[in-house]
Amino acid sequence: MSTRDWKLPHPRDNIDSGDGYCNSQEILQRHLKETGGRYITRFPPEPNGYLHIGHAKAMSLDFGLARKNGGDTILRFDDTNPEAESQEYIDSIIDSVHWMGHVPTKITHTSDYFEQMFELAVKLIKKDKAFICHQTGPEIAESRKNKTPSPWRNRPKEESLKIFMDMRKGKVAEGAATLRMKQDYLSPNPNMWDLIAYRIKFCPHPHTGDKWVIYPSYDYSHCLIDSLENITHSLCTLEFQTRHESYMWLLNELDLYKPHVWEFSRLNITHFVMSKRKLNQLCTSGIASGWDDPRMPTLNGLRRRGYSAKTLNTFCDVIGVARRGGEVWTAVNVLEQCCREELDAEAQRRFVVVDPVKVTLTNVAADFVEHVMLPNNPRDDSAGKRSVALCNTVFLERSDFREEGADDRDFYGLAPGKTVMLRYAFHITCTGVKKDAAGKVIEILAAKVDEVPKKVKGVLHWVSSPSPAVAPHRAQLRMYDLLFKSENPNECEDWLADLDPRSLETVSDAMIEESLASAAVGSRFQFERVAYFVIDKDSKPGHQVFNRIVKMKDSRDK
């Protein structure tokens, strides 16, 4: 289903959640009075890494639903784990959200509500719905496995409250105690097995500094902030579906407003890994050059690769939204085709020779120059034309010349005695070759042909010098491809062993036409007969670096 077609209940109809937990009329009316009946969604990333393309889909849904209904979307940082979070990630997330074209109504942090959440935890303890536990992580796991309660589950609430206050004051050692919710340890749903609400971490927080030494868990904080921020539609991936019961249980126990919760299938794209842990490992191990490595599925990586926000938003709309159980996979060529279609319509064309071989025109003067007018985009007349100089020395792709096999039906290049057309210019005929000591052709001799007696089979792109006295411009091409060989690297016994060594091949001495030498970083072009490229930030005056965005045609298996 396209994201344009999906519908969710109106905020005023959010009474019965369908799972036994309902908003009372009193709570719902109070909520509607505070919101004016507006749709309110939130995009709640954890600031423990850079956003990836899966977050692009989440943003498309969160911001799209609100925008479609004239509502608001809050960008909320789910910052409850200070050990893994940093201001660097916060800044990058804000930048990526804006780059994708989304404008949050406001930016909040879960840590903005730490005081309110602490007071709600006190209320939960006083209701005897939370207790202080001293079990270690392995001990908790063992008791859950055996469906036995914590030995501290029935301790007096007054005792739990006192220890909780001491925890806040920093009087309890890290790992010595947690606050756990008193849910249902016998439930078939593991997310009701007395989940942890608070743990101790003597670690500074990027937003609150040293103010707190106890931090709420995701299972405790997420639903509370949704309620406190009057979120009308809490959208999340299906992996959180089992947490739905715990989400509603806590809001019900605290008599708080309950948003409408709606789960959707998470995005998986073939040949990519989406796990932040694995993406971080690729960076820290040096396999990737960083979070913006053009082979990464991060928004920074795709952006540097040359993908636009428009392409990513189009892709999210094309794949639509689903609620199927299990993993749903999208072929990477769907993403590539969305990019290719945009670039085909919008990118200006340029001539670049990847593996050049020199062609000398023997029947023109040494100072010969002809200025050829080339269309910037044959599909768009408004893109105009550019003037390109063609001198007596021209460079062609080495693969466009053959001494043997020149008569093959699928060969359209130059060969001894054969005539081809230089695209948008004139015809030339090969009159001879020069070779080095190893027998490699180092120069092709050719004659400019003014009159061609018959239709010529080959039309070749070319690069020449801007003038007879100046050498052609050269550049580095980074031929990026997929980082992994398998469609699902996660299924491999060793996912790192599935890395494709050909995911980056570098051409150090390509020849480019003059206009590309001064083009700005981020400019995107179609190199005719080669691929689509973008100018990388590593470019310097006199040394342009181009990243291959996507190939000209979809050559991958459907």
C-alpha cells in the first residue's frame, strides 16, 4: 500500500485500543482539549549512531501522516542510554531530518522529562506496581526462563521507595539495584516479565550532564513520553509489537492518556545490513571509511554517494507500507531504479573517458581547434548547450578500439580502416597505430573525414584538450558498488566474510571534459555511456574526485 493511501483513526476516535486498554472519556476529552484534535506524531531516534535508510521510511510515515492531516510531528531524541550517545549523533540526526525535507514542529529529548518520569516511578512504587530488585542480569534471565519471581518482588513498598530515593542520590552502587515493574512474570508475553524501569549509571549525559545517575529504560520511558507529549499515533516497526501490552499496561496503571499504536514492517534492502551495531563495527574496524562511506545505507553515506532526498522519499513511497509478519525484503535494484529515473531526467550530460587511448588526427594542423556544441540534457531543452573544444588530439575509450574482432556484430568502435563518428562532431577513419615494446597500442592515427559515403555504425564519446597547448583534465573515479555479495548478509555464518572486495574500484587517471574541472562538490552528472556520478568532498582544485552513484542500466537479477 502506498504511503499516500494509508489511513489511521482520527484522534477523537481513540477510545478503545482493541486490546482491553481504553481511554476514558474524561482522559480523551482532556487530551483533545490540549491538542485541539490535531494529529500529532513523533520521530524518536536514539542518538547512538547515524540515521540509515530504514529511518527514512519511518520519517516518511511519521511526518507524512501528520502532514497529510494538517498535524504536527515532534523530533524526539530517545536519550536514555548515555554510554552510547553523543552530541555528534544528535547534530547529525537533526541535519539528516532537515535534509530529507522534514520540518519538526519542535525538538525534544526524553531527558527533558526525567523529573516527571521519576515522579511517576514513585507513584508506581506507592501503588505497589514496582519494586527494587537486586538480581544480576544473568539471575533475572534465569528466573524468567523458569518463570519464577524475583526474591524481592514482594518487599514492602516503603522499603523499595527508600532505596529508590537512595539510588537517585547516588548512594547505591552501579549494578547493585534496579527498579522493576510488577507486571506478570507468568505471562506468555516475555515483555510482561517484570521489565526493568530504572538502572544506575554513573555516566554523564550529553543533554543533562551529571544531574542524574539513574536512567529510565526504553520500556518505561517510551510510552510515558508518547503520553506526556499527547502523541495521537505512535508508529513503530513490528519488532515492537510484543511490547504493545507492556506499553498499555504502564499507561493504564498510571491513569495516563493512551495513544493509538500502529506497527509496520521494518525496511530491509538486499545486500545491506541495517543493524546500528554492525554499521558501527564496519566503521570502527576500518572496513568503511566512516558513517558517510558511500557504500553504507546511512543517510550520510547515500547522500555522499549522490542519492538525493527526493530519490529516497520516492523510494519510500514506491515500496509503500505493509504489516506482514516476518522479514520483508526489498530488492536493491528498486532503490537504484528510483535514483536512475530521477538522474535520467535531471542530470546534465558530460563526456568522460575512463581508460583513455590517444588518437592523433594526422590530416589537420597542429593548432586545429573546433568548438562543438553539446546538449546538457537531450531530454530537456531548457538545460541548454555547452561549447567543448576538439583539437587535433582526441582520447577515446580503449575498449572502443580493436585490431582483431572488429567485424563482430556487437562491436561499434574504431578499427584499422574503419570509420566512426565522434559524437556531435565529425567522422574519423583509423589509418594506423603505434605500439610500445610490449605490443600495447599507445596511439591511434586517424584522419578527419569530411564526406562519408555510407551510414556509419559507431558513434563514440570522446575527450579532447581545451586548447592545443593545454593537456586534458584528469580526475579520479571511485566505482562504488554493493558492499556485500549475498542478498542477506545476516544469514551468512560470518557476515564480514561476505564483503565484496570489488565494492570499490578506483580509476586514478580518467580524462574529463573541461567543464567538469570547475564543477562544485555535490554536482551530479551522467557520464555518457559510463554511469551517473557525483563530485565528492575529497575534491581539490586541479584534482576532481567523482563517486559513481548508479550504473546506466539495471544489470542486477530481478
